Amino acid sequence: MKLSVYQDNQRISEVALGDDTLTSTGVTEYFIGRGQDCHVVLEGPLVSRHHATIKRLSDKWEIANSS
């Protein structure tokens, strides 16, 4: 599965969602924000360094505001 990010109908980022970022708690996490350590880096004055987290919990996905 892939996460694609679009701005003005143009894809600006794409991340393959898999088990490569499995944490010690068994949760797969992806980070979105301005920070260069994020999986999806977004620019803009309204975007925090760590703006949101996408988590895979068993068979479902959850997105949470981190800022």
C-alpha cells in the first residue's frame, strides 16, 4: 500500500506503507511534518515539525494530530 500526498493536483510525495518502521510495541508508525526526520515532509507555515502520525494497528490504520 502507498500513501500519496498531493498539492494542487500534483503528487508531491509518496511513501510505501509496510512493516519497515515497526516499533517495539508492535505498531507501525509514519510521521508527517516539516522535520527532515519525517517520512512525509511538507512545507508551509501551518505545518508543524511533527504534524501528524499514521499508525497501523493490526488490520486498521489511524491518523492522529501530533501538534
